[in-house]
Amino acid sequence: WYTRLMCRLAKRAIAISQAVAAPLPCPAKVVVVYNGLDLEDYPPGLDTAAVRAELGLPADAPVAGIVGRLRPWKGQDRFLRAAAMVARQLPNARFLIVGGVIFAGGEAYEARLRQLAVELGLAERVVFTGHREDLPRLLSALDVLVHCADAEPFGRVLIEGMAARRPVVAFAGGAVPEIVVDGETGLLVEPGDVRALAAAMVELLKDPECCQRMGTAGRRRVEQHFTAVQTARAVETVYDALGLKT
């Protein structure tokens, strides 16, 4: 009822993706404006070796990572199950879980994740970084960024990973297909299909040239569609159309 009321009262509604816009009961009022970021925060040439050494990751190991606060819907448990499958094919692979507990009750989920890593035989292969403020540096330590959230409304980390020139492996749910171009800036698989997720991770981790090519394409896509300047201008356009000062 709240959403219906707000749509009725609003002159315009701004949605951060088509996936968010689709269920709103006022399609004629909805304008999609994608989130954006400052590309200067993601410069080339970060010292990958130094970051890996800091995290205890071998310099020559293929590394896949997931980024996001530790919540069940973000899918870190699915990432670990996929990682176990990857490790059987790539014994030298390592895995990074970036993110911490923000909301009350998250401690129990983190404890389950750490126990799951032990049960899957990944205790020596997985690094839990906790909450970090230096995401561009951490992304530089990855070969592949993995995203396996449920019905992601946008997924800012997707454009962050692409800005850092990293290919994405993700579930093709929510807004993800609006951001990641399958076969061009990453690989998308059916939501919930952990085996397919693992297979896509292996495919890219075995092919550094493909990773580099997709990473370059991802950076270019962010430059074209997901910058903070583009977001601000799109919102200003909405305001201007309503006769509002910006």
C-alpha cells in the first residue's frame, strides 16, 4: 500500500534499474537512472603484488572474490560452495570474501560461513577481510569478481569491479543483466546454479587473456554508462522536466 500511495502522489519516480522499475504500479511516471561512480577512484596500475602479499595470497595464484556485506541474500555461502568445486580443478586457486557485519544478527551468519569454509576444506584457501574502505586495492588483487546475490536491485559492486578492469561471474537475476554483458564483460549463469557458477569461474581463471579482454570491456562500459557525472545529469534532467531548480 505504501508503494502504491507514493506512486500516486509522486510526479516522477526514479528507479536505479529496470528490475526495480518493473513492479512499480506507475510505469508512466518511472525514470530509470543507473547508479554511477567516480572513475578516478579506480586508477590503473595499482600494486597487485603488494595487496596480495598483505592478504597472504600467493602472487601467482588465480584469485576469485566476492564483495558485499555479510548477509544471507548476498550469497557468500553459495560462493564458498562454488569455490570448493573450483578448488578441485584448480588446486592453487584462492578465494577472497570482502565485507563485514553491518546489521545486528550478522555475526551468526559470519560464523556459519567460517564453519562452512572449514567443512568444505577451504580454510587455508579463503581469506575473510572483514569490512574494508580500500575496495579498489582489494579488487586489484582479484582475477575474477563473483556476484551471487538473490534478485539484486542494482549491485554497485558490479560497476566497481568493472571499473577496476575485472571480469564478472554472476547469477543473471535482478538488474545484473542490465549491467554485465554476458560474454563481453563477464559470464552470467542461471540464478541459483552453483555448479554453473563454478564452471564459469574455472573458465575465466584458466584464461588470463580472456580476463584481461573482458576487464578492458568492462571498464569501457562503465565509462559509457555508469559514471557519477552521468547519474547526476540524468537526475537533473528529471528535475528540469518538472520545473525544479537544480
